[in-house]
Amino acid sequence: MNASLYGRPTLAELVEAVREFLEGEVMAATQGNVQFHARVAVNVLKTVERELEQSPEEQPRHERRLAELGVADDAELARLVRSREIGDDRLPQLVEALRDDVRARLLVSNPAYLDHPA
């Protein structure tokens, strides 16, 4: 069952409606500083839309990667990396987990970065 406590419009639909209003109405009717800030707001809303779309799939994957590394959260992982407590035998697993996390974050923040290999 796919019932939502909050019904319609969904959070994603609300964000999309505001983004479309800013893109279609506000940006076309303004210029200069107001248009610039509207463009920034549109980019923020696009990021929110991508996170709403990706998070249901990526959050459990992220949590699984942390569990496989034996840490509870990102703060513990950062501490583990900074202190160099992870053994050399686990470095490939760490690198793979970090690569997967960075890719997931880029898919939300700016997917265009994934189109340009380093």
C-alpha cells in the first residue's frame, strides 16, 4: 500500500510547484538582483527535488555501508578515518563505501559533476 499520511499535494509536488512558479513567472518578470536570487532559489529547489527522489533508495544503502564498516554514523566514520584506526585490509572497502556515498551526494547536489570524469 502506498498511502500517505499527508495526502496530496505531496511534498515533492509542492516543491515542484514553487520551482515552476519561480522559473516561469518570477524570473521572467524580474531582472538583476531579484532574478539572480530567484535563480538561486530554483537551484535550491531542484536539489530538494533530487533529494526527495533519491533519498528513499540511497539512505538505506548509506546505512548499510556504514554498518558494513562497523560504524553507527558519519561522525564515527570520520573519527575512524581521521584517527587512521581502520586497518589496511579494510581500505578497499572504505574507499568503495566513500566512493558510493560521494556519487549519491553528487546525484543530489549537482549531477552534472558526474558527467565530467576526472
